[in-house]
Amino acid sequence: MEVGQELVARSPSGRRRYSRRSASRTTEILEAAAAEFLERGFNEAKLEAVAQRAGIARSLIYRYFATKEDVFRAVVIDTLAPHVQSLKDRTETAPGGLAPLLRGLAEPMARVAATTPLAAVFKLVVSESRAFPELAQICHDQVLQPALASLEHAVADAQARGEVRSGDPRLFALQILSPLLTALTFSDTFVPVGAAEHDLEALLRQCVEVFLEGALTRQAPA
């Protein structure tokens, strides 16, 4: 059944009745699943508990998802993939070279980290990737790989314009993204046990300037 179609059920009297739209139901399931995964971990999370959080019968989940892995994939896509698409759009349309592009990413990246469970999802994937490599595969395919590909393309274009010194553009892309991943791990692992919080946007801005100082050629626009 596709999202947006009506779910049809029958009342005790035999009359047809319509539940809320399936798009709304899917949203409820994914919100409940995200809470369950992040609270209990992937292994301990139960679809029955997801159903209880969503206030539905467990059987209804299987109208939308075949397995727990499918539910997790949908949580990642629903929560994080739109922001990856936003990054892709920025790298494809940003004028003025690589420097203004990267400087313009610090604020939205920090906002995404602050308003979504990005840090918690990343920590969950890292902590359970050995036992459940499929989780790492999902996060890589849906989030990391598209983000790296967009940044790699932006770096390669900048190299072609003579803005960035020679080097593997994918490694440059990883260099750009790594501070965010490290900061997410720190904030979700060590801050809860007493480490001092940091200003993520300020950190990302500083990392961008350090990167640009080493990567840009002399003829690149400032």
C-alpha cells in the first residue's frame, strides 16, 4: 500500500470505515520507532513496543514494513535524508566558489544537529555496527555516501577552476565532514557524563577556516 492511500477497515457492524491517512500513520510509526531505537538500541528494540508507543496493533506495522531493519531504514531516511538532499542542492547551486559554500554550511549543519536525532542515530549505528552491519550499510548508503559525494563533486569542481590544490577530492570531502561526525560522537557520548558542551556552529566555522587555509590555492577567491 502506498503512502497517501486510505486504509480501509470494517466496523463490528460490517460497515466500511476509513482510518486516518496512511501517511500520517507512517509518521506515527516512525516517530515511535525512533524513540524505541534510541532508548533501547537496535537489538533490544521490539516492534511490539513500537506499536505500543504509536498506540496501534503490532500487525499494522507489517502493512508498511516487513522487518525491523526496514523500520530502521525508514527512520534514517525520514529523519536525515532530507537534510542530505538539502546539502546536495546547496553544492549544486551555490555561487562564488568553494569557500563561500563551506562557510555557508556551518549554520545549517549545526541546526540539523540541534533539531534532529542525528547524533543519537550516528552513535547507535557506530555502537551496533559490529553486531548489525546492516545498520552501518543503511546509514552509509542513505546519509554518508550521498553527503560525501556532494562534497567530493564540489571539491572536484573547485580543483578544475584552480581554487583547490591537487589531491583526492574524496579525501578532501571526508576531511570536511569528519569534524561534524567527531563532534556528534563527543556530544552524544561524553557530554551526558559531564564533559563541557561546545558551540557546534563555532566549531564548524573554525574547522572550515582551517581547512580552507590549507586547501585553497593563492588564486582562489577568499
